[in-house]
Amino acid sequence: MEKRATFSSTTIGILFALPMLVLIFVFFYWPSGQALYWAFTLEQPWGGGNTWVGLQNFRQLLSDPYYWGAISRSMVFGLGSTGIAMGVALLLALFTDRELRGHKAYRTIFIWPYAIAAPALGLAFRFILAPEAGFLSLINQIWPGLWNPALDGTDAMIAVIIAFSWKYIGYNFIFFLSALQSIPRSLIEAAAMDGSGPMRRMWDIQLPLLTPTLFFLLVINITESFQDSFGIVDIMTQGGPARATELMVYKIYFDGFKGLDYSGAAAQSIILMGLVVLLTIVQFRFIERRVHYK
């Protein structure tokens, strides 16, 4: 029988757990409680405390067409970046798992982008995708005005999606490669001996066995796209042009720290958290049933 570690005194266990509990309270529960309080109150114009206004901040937000635009843009950004990041990462992991020439170098290099901070990544892609000096300036020389994220909202959204996706390709690649390498080689070899080609083996064996990893990464990527996109958007587009890349998380920052509407920004953060929770519930309710754990 396996022995379990036990503490003779509950005080020792509490002392071990106390630092983590303090960190969770200070950096999660306390800010969340403050945001919840601010969302239902309104600060006086010249200070003097907050006034309880109930759902007024939420009603004002939900009647604002600009806020609904931020929600729709966040959905487009989340779905687009998740699809690209997971699709490219899966393709790279499949090639690396087949041990093509240089697979050991690829296995290391593909992980590096995730280690880059979002502001540094945004600055790099702001130059790479610049219409006048970056890599895509060659396209503008052939077709003038075809690419200009500073003036075209669609181009700007494509630019931030590409930058965000590039960062998370490395993150997804790690999980996909680990999942592929955990599949017994005997299954792949038996299918190959039966005459199945690489595509058939991938579709019938590898992808069904990857569904737990696919589901996990889907939840993580959707969640991160709503929460971790601020640095890239702020550096690359500042929410422009004409609010074309003003995502929910960037609007919270802009209204709170630029517009000094702390109550409205707090209400937006509550709505953002609720939307992320709702999307997660939907994924667990309708997508997890397709996952094969055995």
C-alpha cells in the first residue's frame, strides 16, 4: 500500500499553505472584491467617497454601442487568434513528431516565442508589419495602399491577431508535441503495417487521442485571448484606427486610466469576467462531450 505524507500537527500544514493563501487573497480576492464594489458605486466628481448606484453602470454600458463593438471585436480576435495558434502549433507538432530532418532544433526553437513579453512582441511586429518600412512594405511597393494597419481597421485587426497568435504557437506546440509523444508507437506502426498513410493515421489515431489536449488548449487560448491581449494592442495600435482594435481589456484600461471612469471600468471588468466564465461553461457543456479520455 502506498504511504501518504501526513502532518502530526495541523499548524505545520497551515504554515506551508499560508504563503499561497496570502498571495491568492492579495492578488485575486481583494482586487476582485474592490472591482465588484466599484462596479455598483459611483465616485463623487471631486472625491468624498462612493455613492451606491446599483446596476446603473451596467445599464449604461449595455446601452453603449461602442461597448458592444468592443465585445464583438474581442470575439473575432479570440476566435481568430485561437484558430491560428492551435492550427499552426498542431501542424508543427505533427511534423516534429515524425522526426523530420532538423526536428531537434525545431523542438527547441518553436518554444522560444512564448518567452517573449507581450510589449516586446508588439513592438517587434509593429515594425515587421509596418507598411512603410517593414517586411510588408514590399507588398505596398507592388500594390500601393494594399496594406496599411494605421488607416485600415481590418488590416490592424489582422496585425494584432497575427502577433498574438505567433506568441501562443509556442505554448500550444509544447502541449501538442508532448501529447503526440505519449501515444504508443505500437499503434502508429500497426496502422502503417496495415497500409494506412500519414494522413489516415493522423485522422483515425492521433487526433482522437489528442482531443483532451485540444480541449484543454481551446479553453486556455480563448481565456488568454480575452485577458492577455492588452500589451500587444497597446503597443501596436492603441485601439485604433477608429476603435477597430479596441478590445474589451483595452477599453477597460482606456476608460479607467485615461477617462478616469473607475466605476465604469470596474463594471466592464465584471462583465469581462462573466463572459469568460460563460464561454468556459459553454465549452465544457457542448465540446467536452466529444473528448475521448480513453
